[in-house]
Amino acid sequence: MLAPPIWIYNFVASTIDCQRALKKAFIPEPEKDSFDRAFSYMVKKSSMHYFSYKHGELYAEGIPLAELAAKFGTPLYVYSAKTLRRHFTAYEKAFGAVPHIICFAMKANSNSGVLSALAHEGSGADIVSGGELFRALKAGIPAGKIVYAGVGKTEDEIKLALKNRILMFNVESADELEEIDRVAGLMRVKAPVALRVNPDVDPRTHPYISTGMKKYKFGIPLKEALPAYEAAARMKNINVVGIQKHIGSQLTELEPFKDSLNRLLALLDLLEGRGMKLKYLDIGGGLGIRYTEDENPPAPAELAKVVLPLIKGRDVTLIVEPGRSIVGNAGVLVTKCLYRKSSGVKDFVIVDAGMNDLVRPSLYGAHHDILPVRKAKRPLEKVDVVGPVCESGDFLARDRQLPATARGELLAVMSAGAYGFTMGSNYNSRPRPAEVLVDGDECRLVRKRETYRDLTRGEM
Ligand code: LLP
């Protein structure tokens, strides 16, 4: 089919209802896709987050992103507090019928402002380092709601966690168990532990973010779990309190979750049969989010529908460790188009955010929708959106249909709230961006943009 002239796109853009009616008939496949994306944020007023267009301007809650960019510069991470609360509350409601703790997986976003907002809602934390413990406590998350996973906890980290009396260690190996027993002995305390079990279930997600299979480094293999529990029960300085699993991230199906939970529960029954009573059942995190409008990952309520019947009648406190599904769609990265160029085979939009600011596209080939901050009538074009970093792998999008972007214009990289800033770096000696938290009509700078001085701090 022939592509229609450009005025049709513009006309379509100005009348949303007509757009719905006409798109099937007139817009060829790639454009249709891109139009859908660009408009669905506006049309549906997406139920997932509070970034939306008003009078052609993309807003974070009550504030135009352009205003934030003018005030704080770009690249800029912008978070929506209302979205954070909404997603946290969705978990609270979903599991409200049973004793539970929602432990936000702060590797997804460890900004103090974000953490304080979640702490205020009653969140606990799933941590993986001493640094995360430090941040969690500083943000007001009670130690009694902190669980600590990670395959390589050091003596100092174990000491810090014991000193602060965290809820429990999610222990990932027999060696680590021995070490925690030794360190707790030195400190004359009993260490509360859960064993992280590797259930060997394929979560059907990207291999880099899949964890619960034998070929990955996480957890204690299911077969070795029983002897490990027996060993733990014999240790003088260990208090066995729980069991944990986490099979992977960006899960879009619940079947693997259910399968792994069933395996864990079978083990729990076995342990109880041997007189070992565990208080905490930690089912990990991993629910996916919608990176594009055609994805439809399960909501917390759907997860609860699978989990709650399976644990009915069990006298346990449930722990859930969501990260991405709380903060992912609550953040965007605002970036400015610096230059444009064409290589003859490709058109490039060169922006001021690079792979050091958001590495997910480069590292996982991840898709993030990119939207113009100011919507205007203009043709679509196929471009690579690339950053200033000296790597060919430095891109935010490849072969993407976008409304034509001019120099100086702002773009919003959507769904960047999880594993965005936290995975950022100073590569190419680029100061890391500022972060802003919007709540209604108010905004708060929750992290200053780094300066050149920050780059050399600590060097001698
Ligand atoms: N609990 C444990 C033990 C985990 O390892 C993780 C994530 C979570 C909870 C939280 O998972 P979530 O709910 O966020 O899916 N950098 C990757 C994701 C790595 C996830 C690592 N573990 C990305 O950008 O996709």
C-alpha cells in the first residue's frame, strides 16, 4: 500500500477519534506503530503512570517537563511521586489479606528522595550491599523491614547488617552461611537467616536478568537446600527464620512464578515435617512493566491471585521484593537534541544523554519509548537516537520512527525510573544527571547534577 501524504498524519494528529478510525486504513505498519505509541500516552491517559500530554506539552503530574528541564538542565531524571505511591499501594492492597511486608528492591532506584517517599508509605527494602543498607536506613526504612540478598556479602557488610539488626539475610551459599555464623559469633549475636533457594525454573525473560536457574550464580540449589537448612539449624549463631526465591526480572508470565513457588512450598513442608518452623516466606520480585503499549505484564493483584491460594492456611509472613514494577514507569529521562546528522545509510539524532546515563538499551537491547516533550505537527522519520559517548553501542533507540526532532528540542525517554540512574556511571568523565521528584504541582531536586569537581573527588 502507498504511504499517504504528510497532511494526513497532521490531520490525524489533530483529531484523536479520527486517528483511531483512520489509522488502520491509511497508515502503513511502521508509522502506525509509532503513532500508536505517541498517542496512546495522550489518549488513554495511561493508567500506569502520571506522565501525560496537556495541550501538546508532556507533563510530570502538574508540571511541564520543559519547565523542569529549563530549571534543572538536561539530561534530567524526573520521577512522579504519585506513580510511586500508586504502585506501592497496588502491592499493599493485593496482599492485604495476609501478613506481609513489601520490601522495595532498591537496586532499581536508590535515590534518597524516592526511598523516603516509599518509606513514608510503609515500605521495607530488599538490599544487596552495605551501601544500600546505609541508604535505606538514612531514608527512614526500618531495619526490621530490611532483607539482604547477594552472593558476595563481605565481613564488613555482614557486621553492619547485624549491628543494625536487619530482618534477615537471604543466604546464597553454604560458605556464606558459615561466614555469617562466624561473624555473628564474634559479635555475640544470633543472625536471622533465610536461605535463598534456586528452584531451577526458567522465567522466560532476558538471560542477563534471569536468576532462578541452575546455570546462574544465585541461591542454593533446591536439592542441596535441605542439608543446608539442617546445617544452619545446628549453627550456634544462626537463627533460621525464612525461605526465599527470586527467579528473574521483567517477568511477563505468572506460570514460572507459580511453578517456582510450588517448589519452594514443597521444601517448606518438608522442613516443617522435620520440626523446622519458618516465619518468613519471601517470594522475591520480578513483575514486569509495560515498556511499550503492546506489552501486558501481570499486575500485583494478578500475582496475588496466584500466590494467595497457594499459601492459604500457612502461618507465615509473606515478603515480596518488587523493584521495577514500583518505580519503572514512575520515571523518565529528559534529554535534549544537540545535533542531527546523516551517514547516508542512517539518520542520527544526537542527544545529551548517553549510555552512561541510561545503559539498558546498550546492555540488554532494551526498548524505551521516546516521546517529544512538545508535540507539534510534523512528519515521522526513522532515526537512531544516540548519545555523546565514544562507543558505537551508545544509543537510546535504533531505527526508531519518531516525529522529526530539531536541534534544541527535548525528548523524554519513558519508563526509565528503574535501573536507570542506579546503573549509570561516569564513563567518558561525564557528570551524572540531576534527579527531580514531582508531587502534584511541586517539585524537589532530589539529587544535584554532578560537577567536574565531583569527578575527581577522592582521587590523589
Ligand atoms: N529481589 C532480588 C533478589 C533481585 O535480584 C531482584 C532484581 C529483585 C528482587 C527485583 O526485581 P524487579 O522487581 O525489579 O524485577 N538491571 C536489570 C534488572 C536486574 C534485576 C536484578 N535483580 C534491568 O535493567 O532490566
